[in-house]
Amino acid sequence: METRANYVLVGIFALVALLAGFGFVYWIDQYSKIGDPAFLRFRVPGSAAGLDRGSLVLFNGVRIGSVDRVYLDLKDPSIAIADATVDRSIAPITRSTRADIAAAGLTGGAVVELRGGSADEPSLFEEAAQNDEIAVITANPSAVTNILQTAQDIFTRVESALVTIEGFIADARAPLTETIKNVETFSAALSRNADGVDAFLASVRDLSENVSKVSDRLDSTLASAEELINSVDRDKVGTIVANVESFTKRLETASADIDGIMKNIDATSVSIRTLSEDAGKSLAKIDTVIDDVKGGVETAVASIDRVASSANAGIDKAASSIDRLATDASAGIDNAVAAIGKVGDGANETLGRVDKILDGVDPERVKTALANIEGATEDARRAAADVAALADRFGKRGDDIDQIITEAREMAERLNQASTRVDGVLAKVDGLLGSEDTESVVVEARETVKAFRQVAETLNARIGTITDGLARFSGQGLRDAEALIRDTRRSINRIEQAITALERNPQRILSGGEGTVRQYDGRVRR
């Protein structure tokens, strides 16, 4: 049986297929043509990996042109230049339009993506034509390339940091070992001196107790002093202080005149001696006068004796109590000595005239004069009594003053003892902490901690860049990679299915359909 083929039909089919192929190629060529072509230049600072001639130029995902060529800027090799032809009629490209280099897939190809721009802004091509220039847009490098480059830089820096850390550890091993040994020695020394530390703490505790007791005593002492001060009349204290100040001034003035007073006393004693000699001569003449005034003289003598006794008692008490009364006494002595000196000076002259005066003396007048002298002695007696009362008052307050001074002295002694013990404790602490081993341990520990701090600061300064790169890669980049892998897997499955079907029936390429061999009923030849 023979098959009979219709050669005319086969020829017609071949011609139709050939024409269809030419038509498809023509349609593809017309589709790829640009309606309103315009020249556009992209400047890429950095890597332009994957961008080549024929790479697509997209505006919001819509193809508007293709790249004609890619080359380097000879003036600045760090910048790549891509010249492209785009359809200016379908894309509003202005100065605000952004350009990015995006990866087209795992094949390594890249496209230029344009986005943004406003229709209200002037066209970039019109501005370039007015200035007789080429339209230029600066494109950002691919994010994937940046991530990979950043990751490479991070890995390089991490490797360098690890090498540095390993070197640091190797260099610091010996000092750290010595430091640990020194710490062990220091801890052993502390354990051996545990008793001393306990004694030191006990001393500190005793010191605190003593200070507490002293503070209590101070509180009570201050309270007593405050009560004493409050009990004293401020006006009286002011008067006493004023009197004391006046007394000291008078004492200072009188001390400078003591020598003169003594000289005057000597001169007065000589004058009195001379006066007594002359008075002996005149006694005979005044016997008659004495008989008349004997009673008055006896009374005056008795008054003078009482005044002298009172004055002597007051002077003794004042001298034993305070020295400040010496000023008033010295002032009185000065006056008395001056008066006696004057009397002595004039006594010689007076004795010469006594004989004449006695002849004309009235006995009644003498009695009046003696009465006046007796009144003066009474006034002197009252003054001496006042001085004695003042001395007694100071004597009664002597116990309180002595007690205050004694308590102040005891408190000062206790504070001195406490300060001595504190000095001893501080000396022990200085001896414990001031050794050379302790200083070396502290210095090495400080240097070690400083080195670790520097390493930590370096890692903290660089960890931000690392985490940002990983975050970008683990976000949108990872999702794009997963979608690409799924698409690739589906494409591979379809290719495998097509290859399997072709292996099973290769005739499908020629006959189409299911690929079964057509059968024709042949004519039986005779």
C-alpha cells in the first residue's frame, strides 16, 4: 500500500507558513519602533552592572525605549554613561523624574526604571533643545548591587576586625594572665589580713560610737551654755563688759605711771618724815588747841581706824578675786599720792605758818572740819563695801566658770584622741592600698577595660550599617528572589513537559496536533 501526497497542498502550506513568518518578523519590527524618538543620556555614579545595549527603558513599568550603548566617562571613570532612545510622546520626562537601575532577574540583566515627574513641569527634552544640549538624568545604581557591595565591604571589615581582635587577644593574653595572678595575690593578701580588716572595722565602729557620745555631750553642754546665757541679763552683761573695758584701759594707763607713783611715794615719805620732825616742834604750841578739840580728835581717829579697816578688807578681797580692780585702786592711789605729795610739798611752808595760824584758829571751826572729815570717811567706807560685794559676786560664779572650762578641755582632749585614732586608721588604709602591686593591678585593669571599650565602640559604630544592609536584603530583595525562583521553577517544569512530549512523539513538529501518522487508503496496483 502506498501513500499519496497532495504536493500542491504541501506547497501552498509551505508558502503560507513562510509568509506568516515574514509577517511576524515585520510585526515585531514595527512593534519595536518608537513613535516620537528622543535621545536621553543616563549618568550612573557607581556600578552599572547588567546594563548593556538593548536593555529596556521603563516608565512606571511601561516600555518607552531601549539603551543604545554603555560606556565610561573619561573625565570621571567612577561614572558610567548609558545613551538611550525613548519615546517622548508617551512619557512626561521632567527634571523631577527619577531614574533607577533595576535588576531584571537572576540572569544578570538590568533595566532603567523611570518614575515620578509632573505634567505641569516643562519637558526635559524641550529645555535641552532650547539650550542646544543633550537631555541628561542621573540614575541611581541598582539596590541589589549596592546590597551586595555593602555586604562585601561589611564582610571585609568584619574579617579585618576579627584579625585585629585575634591579634589583640594574642597580645593581651600575657598581661591578662599576670593580672589574674595579681588579683589572686591581692585576694590572698586580703584573706591573710582578714583579722586586720576586722580590727579596722571595729576601730571605725568604736570611733563612730565615740563621736556619737561626744555629739551627745556637745548637745548637753550647748544646752547648758544656752540656759546659762539666757539666764544672764543682757543689759547687765553689756554694762559689765563696758566696765571691764574701762577698767582695762585705766589699768593700762595706770601701769605706765606705777614707777612715777613709787617715786612720788618715796618723796612723800621723805616729806612726811620732815613734816613729823617739824610737827614735834609745833606740838608744844598746839597743846592748848588739843585740849579744846580732844573729844573731836578722838572721834575722828576712831572713824579713820574704821575706814582703814574696811578699806584693808575690801582691798584684800579685790586683790584675791580679780586683778581688774587694781585700776580703780591705782587711780585712787594716784590721787592719794598726788594729794600727799602736794601736802608734803606744802607742809614745810605750812609748818612755818602754823604758829601764826594757831594764834588765830577758832576751835568751833576746827570741830566743823573734823565733822566733814568724818562724813568723807563714811563715804569711803560705803565705796569699799560696794567693791567687796562685786568681788563676792564674781567669787560665787567661779564654780560655774571653772566647770565650763573643764568640760571644754575634756571635749578637746577626746577630739584629739579621736583624730589620732583616725590618723592611724588612714595610715593603715594607705599602707594597704598604696603598694606597688595594687597600683600595677589597677593600671593594667584600667588599660584592659579601655581596650575592650574601644572594641565595643567600634563594633557598635559599624553594626548599624550591617543590620541596615541585611534588613534591606531580607525585605523586598528576598521577596523578589522568592518570586523569581517560583517563576523559574514553573518555566523549568513547562520546558521539561515540552521535552518529554517531544521525546515521546517527535512528529509533532511536522504534523502538529497529537502527532499521529496519517493513513490513506491506497489504490491496489495490478
